[in-house]
Amino acid sequence: MAAYDCIAVGGGSAGCVRAARLSEDGRARVPLLVGEARAGLGAAPRWMRLVGTGMHWGDRTTMVRPRGFPAPA
């Protein structure tokens, strides 16, 4: 089994930069995990096609209203 120093999760621009910076000196082994790789989707707006399929992770969220901040115009 492979051993890693840390794992970068998320293959967006920030995840890729994070993984690159952590491993650039060659001393750290850093795999980059990308969640949408098995879905084969090239664009984020296509995620709605996954709802109700085995590829949809079923994450739920709740709307949080900011306190003390004005709503955007």
C-alpha cells in the first residue's frame, strides 16, 4: 500500500495548486482526489444530471441567513 504525507481533496483550481505546492520540492507525496472523475463530466453545470443516480452523493445543506450583513442588491 502506498504511503502519502497528506491528501489534497478537490481537483478545482485551488486543490490543484495546493497539491502542486505541497509536492513541488519532491519530499512530500501528495495524491489529488477528484470527486467528479468517475462521472466524466467536463462542466460544473452538468451536476444536475447526477441527481437521483448512483453518482449523486446526496449531500444536504441548509440555508443560513447572515447576521448583521446587508443582503446583496
